Amino acid sequence: MPMYPELMIAPMRRELTQIGFLEMRNAEEVDTQLQHANGTVLVVVNSMCGCAAGKARPGIALALQNEIKPDKLTTVFAGQDPEATSKARGYFVGMPPSSPSVALLKDGKLAYMLHRRDIEGRDASAIAADLAAAFEQHCK
């Protein structure tokens, strides 16, 4: 069951979907996008918190201005779409749950993970730099 009214969450969802992210709202959609994915897939675990709004989402948008970027952009919303979020986290083998967070999968395997602890206390440009470096390393 969602934690917040959808009306409150919709603008936070749009911050990612309007820049090209495909939203996955249930487990089936997650498996469709991730189970047999070739290439690189960015998976953003979006959230309601302030660090998602002021740091993570703006940092992700900045990182996507990089010349090298993932083949596919996807997102789930923690607390709102629990089934999808849980299923997506199943692809982040060995990583504890974290929201917001950003995972980069390469040919279905976790190649890079940015946890909440890597987002809090930093600005969007620092987060973008970390993500751009991960894109440079894993998305060529």
C-alpha cells in the first residue's frame, strides 16, 4: 500500500520520466526491463525524502548530460510501489536496501551502486560526477 497520496508523488515521478526514465510500478514490469537486459541499465530507487529532491534527482539529471551514458533508464519509487522496489532490489545482489539509490547494471549484473549514504551531505554536482565516472567506466 502506498505511503503517500499519488498526487503528492506525481511531480517527483515526473522529474525522472520527463528526462527519459521508464517507470516500473510492479514486479512484472521490473522483470520485463531487467531480467534479460543486455547492455547497461540505470535503475533509480526514487523516494520522497529531501535528499532525493535536492541532491539525487538533480545529480542524476546532470550526469545524463555526459556524452557516455547507460543504454536504458529505469526507476522505481520506494514506499509507493513496494512490489516493484523489492523486485528491483533483488537485482542489486549483495547490497542492502537504500533509498534513494542508483544502481547501474551491465548485462544484468550489478556494476555500480550509489547508496543513500553517498548522496546525503553532498551536492548534485558531486553526485553527477560520481555517476558520470561510473558511466565512463561501465557504459563504453
